[in-house]
Amino acid sequence: LTPEWAKAATKLKGKVKVGKVDATVQQDLAKRYDAKGFPTLKSFSYDKSSPEAFASRLAPDIEEEALALVKEPTPVHELKNDDDLKEHCGEQLVGMCVMLFVPSLPADDED
């Protein structure tokens, strides 16, 4: 899923908030959003109260599903810590936040 998610994230840049979460570091966050297996791809709509799992694992389908849920374009960010999460997917959510939970993130030079 990671290569497909990366393709979708690139295409969604500036349209949907997209973030990656290292579930080995952010265990509480993964648990809070029921990310039990990896990789897990979830979408968070405006109220963020009930994240939805994506139905597909192919980049074009991920893009289509994400765009169907967003009302206005928003920037794309990598979420490396709780502060990033609060800043980019916090209470003032304008669009939608999509987070990919993975067992670990590659170093910045490997993206």
C-alpha cells in the first residue's frame, strides 16, 4: 500500500490533508483510531469522530475516494509528531485529513 499511498498523496497535494503516522512511535494515536494492522489507511471527515477505512488500496481509487469527501482544497503534510497532528488535522479542520499508519517511516532522504 505504501507506494500506492505515496502516488495518491502526490496527486492529492494541495487538495486533501494527507499525513503518515509511524505507529511504532505514535502507539496511542494508532490505538485511538483503531489501526490494528499495517498498513491502515483512514479518512477523517469534518467532525473526526468516526474515521473510515478506505475501501481500495490503489492510488487512483484512493484519490477518488478522498476527493469525494473533501469540500475545498487543503495542503498536504507529513505528520511526524503530535504537534504536527494538532496543527494540520486539529480542531480547525477545514477539509478532511487522511492518515496512513505504517510500522515505521523511511528517513527523509528515502521518501
